[in-house]
Amino acid sequence: MDVPVDVVVWRAPGPATFPEAAARYAELRASPLGAFEPSVAAFVRELRQTSPDPSSPVSWDEALTVGVDAVIVHVVWPEQRRVLDLVELLARKHGLVCYEPARQVAMS
């Protein structure tokens, strides 16, 4: 069984380096979360229209921590790579940075 993985998605002015992405992830994990930035809202809406795993009782609502300008996606489904690819694809589509702390990879 796969270990759950977090992916962080947020709006940034340009590509993020690993140190910038790691610092932003730490900041988000330590801060209260709230209202939407428009591109983050569009990302969340589109993500919720997909099905991470139709056979799973876990929904996107249970797997998303949504903040003012960022989202932490808790990838808890067996086909993690497929879900991670979807999150990265939608993040790029909406002009957002995507950071996977476990692999220390920032994607824009």
C-alpha cells in the first residue's frame, strides 16, 4: 500500500526553486487557511469535477486543505502517480506552482 503524499499548489510570479517551495510549504503548514485566490479557486473547482478513485470512500473534500492562495492535496489513493499527474496538470493549466515535499520537487 502506498504511503499518503502531500502536494502543495499555489500562485507564484514565476517558477519556484526547491528552497522557495519548501519554505512556502512550511509556512502553509503552520498558518490558518481561509478564502480563495481566483486561480486557486478555479483549480479546486476543476479538481473536484474529477474522480480521484471512484471505488474509494475518500473524496476530494476530505483530501484538500484549502487556503487563501494555496491548496495542500493529501494524496491518499492507491494510484498515487495518476492522481499526482492530474494535480500537476491542473496546476499548470491554472498557472500555479506545484510542490511535492516527499520528493523535494517543485513544478511550474
